Amino acid sequence: MRKRWKWIIYASSIVALVASASFTIYCAWKVYAYHQPGEREINEHENNAYHFVLVPEELDNDYWRLVEKGAKAAAKETGVHLEYVGPRQANIDEHIHILEKAAASKVDGIMTQGLTEKEFTPVINRIIEKNIPVVTIDTDAPTSKRTAYIGTDNYYAGFIAGKALAEDTHGKANVAIITGSLTASHQKLRVQGFKDAVKNEKGIRIIAIEESNITRIQAAEKAYSILKKHPEVNAFYGTSALDAIGIAKVIEQFHREKETYIIGFDTLPETIHYLRKGTIHATVVQEPYEMGYQAVKAMVDIIKGNDVPSVTNTETKVIRKQDLPLRPARNYEVKHD
């Protein structure tokens, strides 16, 4: 009986050993097969080889969400890995730090604004010297070595805003300008374009220019202060996406909707709301979705060695209440989760 049990145990051990060896050989084959991609897998890897970074002026901004939306759509089409990273709120030092960090990580391409010539031009030049292409969007850095610019002609945008105000007020208005930044190049261009458009209008006077730091709250505070100091002001021009919104809140607080003209920038949901109500009379429309979309497409072409225009201006126009709704909706509407 004892001898029989020994044979049973011996046989079981042999079976277990054979099974273990077979399993080991099978697993080894699977690992080998897994690490030997076919032609299709190799092509898919190559199509996803590019790593781009999009650095906006600020993350919590519906305008930049539209830029992100367009960039992601193009990234999906081209098989690009896209990162969207930037300051929570506009901050030049943080913005530059993020650009430098992206360059240090040796990404394939960087898309960003050229907010101020003094700070951004040297940074962009250093990135280019590392053989990383830079495409500026929304705001150009024309004196830098940037590879291409895709976005609004900001001087022209300010100019058509001035012409629209002159037309809508019949050339008679005491105007206050609230700008997102007194130093950012795109904001300065929008102010200068506006000034040049109205300079020959004898009935239009620019009473004050104040800075909002691209916030609704400060735009409202500056509008309130202007109306207290200069009650004769009967028209406002806001040069950033949030300025007209802050101005509109104050105008309604003062119950001056019928006697005060407002022209702003962009098509944020609140802007459209005030446009429908008639508190805001006009707004300059940009194409942030197209900026993001075309920037990614251009960056792919640049890396592949294809020719890309140095400057590509996206469409800019002035709209009023009667022009609503805007189409295509993808260019102007942000859906929040």
C-alpha cells in the first residue's frame, strides 16, 4: 500500500512539472509575440509619435477652452499627443516657467502666446535654439524667431471695433476704454487700432483708459469708478473677453442700459446673454477654435518639413444682436460639464 502511494506521488510530480514547463514556454511565447509589433502597430506608433504642448494665457477662461477644443480636434485627426497646461489665472512668470519646463522635457512642438515682447521674445528664441518649433497663437511675437503665427490681426480687430462704435453712435460719444492689460501686446494693438479708427471723428472723445487684468470683477470696478468720476461717459470699449461683461453689470446697476453703448470682445455665454438683452450692443468675434485647430495642423507640417506661412490671420468681424445665433456653433460655444 505504501509503495503504491509512492508511485502515485511520483507520477503526480512528473505531471505537475510537465504542466509548469508548458505554461512557462507558453508565457514566454506570449511575451515575445507581444513585443514584436506588426506593420500596422508600427504605423500606429509612428502616427502618435509627436508630443505637442499648448500653453494658454489662463486655463479658467472659456475663450481658451475653445482654442483647446480646436487643438484637440486636430490632434485627434493627426494622431498627436497634446497637452493643455498653463496658469490657472493670467500670470506671466508662471506662463514663462511652464514654457521653459516644456522645452526642458524635449517636446516636439510648443504653441503659446507672445504676450509681451520683453519677456516672451527671449524665451521663444531659447526654445527655437533647442530645435523645438514654436507657433504663436492669438498673440504674435513678431520680433522673435517663432516659426509661425496663427490668430487674430489684433490691430485690425481694434480698428473695426472703433469703426463699429462710430457707426452705431453716429459719430458722437464720450468713450471709456477698459483693457485687459496695459502691457500685453495684443491688448495694446486693440487699443491703438480703436484710437486710429475714431481719431478723425470730431464727435468722439476718449475720456479714460483703465486696466482690468482680464477679470470681470476688476472690469466692473473700473467701470464703476469711471462713471463716478466721469458721468458724461456714454460709451465703453472692452478689449478682452471679460471686460464687456463686467461693464454690462455696472451699466445695469446704474440703470443706464438705454443711454450707454458697449462694444466688447468675443462670444462668451455671458456676452451673448447681454447682447440678446441689448445691454451690450456689439462684440468683436474671433475664431479661437480655428486658431487651435490650425496651429496643430501647422505644427505637424513644420515637423514634416512642409512649408508653412509665417503669418495666418483667422477671421475677425463685428456682430450685433441681429447676427445671432452664430454658426458654426463649434467656433463659439463652450459646453461645461
